[in-house]
Amino acid sequence: MRFVKGHGTENDFVILPDPDASLELPASLVTWLCDRRAGIGADGVLRVVPAKLSAEAGEILDRESAHGPRSGDAEWFMDYRNADGSVAEMCGNGLRVFARYLVDSGLAEPGEFDVVTRAGVRHVGLGPTGDVTVEMGAPVVEGESWATIGVTEYTGLVVNMGNPHLACVTGDPVGRMDLTAQPGFDPAVFPAGVNVELLNSVGERRVVMRVHERGSGETRSCGTGAVAAAVAAARLAGERQGQWVVEVPGGLLTVTLGEDSSLLTGPAVLVASGEVTANHA
């Protein structure tokens, strides 16, 4: 089985090319690939499959086509799995890495094109080198809820990015928090789990963020989480649109909030490729 290893602001992924849509991904295989001691090591797995060969992608494209013609141009489906083997709807850092892989491997030309994700069709833009910008869709604010870290409760904004987020702006320094364990949350609000972001506002339209991702634990970065964090910080500042810099442990991301969409810009780096045997599965 061929693989490529890549990361976006140190949120890292195992990329599995699957040109004939024949690769099966049981949870046991995903967890082994993501194991940092027994496997390759990653926060998640990106399966690269032609959209025309994926029944799931076909359903997504059919659904999207009701809202406009553009979705028919999407040739590739990003099948993303969390480190625990669970299926995820969307991954912003993963989408940037996915797009960089398509261009570097010759499967797509530099410029702009569409990718099918479980959250819908997403537009990406990138050159032969440099940062990648991806369309993240319209953030949907669904009220407020809470998260607990140890005995401390934090109030946050519930933001749907295709996957669920709770973005908590706090005055407590996020760099000192222990995010090794899953923060507590309200299962009535998040029956399928939630990505929890803790953030400090540190300047004009600039925040520092840490994140605990459902299915992966604490990661060095989260693209959808960065957008949710920007939305929460903007709401606190009485704003709805504009550009925000989100500082994560793995680097810097830029989030642009528009009237009915959002953009995420940041690096996407491919670091290794090779072959792996998966006899354990």
C-alpha cells in the first residue's frame, strides 16, 4: 500500500492514493496507520479517490447539484478518517494537504478546482508552491454551550463547520491548559461528540488557539477549528466579517470571514512517501 505523509501547520495526515476505489479502510487499519509508535503516525487518514468511482461522493454531488452547476467539476473525493478510525465530515488542514498532494502528484493543475468532501463540495486555490487557500463554507452559529477542563467550566459558541465545534474565548492562558483528556461537554448538544477550541484574543483580529479534536485528541492545529475560533472572536468583538490570524502550536493560519462563506489559508507540506504493509488488518 502506497502512502504519502503530509501536514498543515503540523496537523499531520497519512495520504492513501486509491485511484480505482478498491482500498478498504476498516477502523483497525486507520488506527494502526495513525499510531505514532507502531504505525506511521498521524492525526488522521486522507483517502484520495476519484469522485466518479465513489458512491458516497456521487450522492454528495447529486445533493449539491440542486444548488448550482459548479459541483460537477469536482473530480476527487476526500475520504477523511480520524485517528481513532471514525469517519469525519470535514478537515480544513486536511483539505489543504489533499489539494497539495493532487497538484504535486500531477492529478490536478495549479490554480483553482473543486474537491468533494462529506461537508459538501469545497473550492481550493494553490500555486505550484506556497500556501493553499480553501473554501470552508458558511459557519453556522447554533447558540452557546459549555466545556469543562478539570473543574473549570468554559462557555463557548457552538459553530457548525460541517463538523461540530465549541469555541471558547477565555482570559485563562490557553498555553497552560491540560488538553490531554477529552474536555467535558453537553451530550444533549453534541450527541456525536465535538471539537473543543480554547482561545485567547491577543491583538486586533488575532487569537491564540489550542484544540482537542474528537477522535484524535489534542492536535497541533485544526482548520475547521480555526474558522470556528475566528467566528467566536469576531462575535465577541461585535464583528461578522474580516480577516483573522489564528496562532496554533503548529504555526499560523489566516481565516477570512465573508457574508456567507469563509476561507482558510495556510501551509500544506508533503514530507515523505513510501510503501507500507498492513498485515495486521
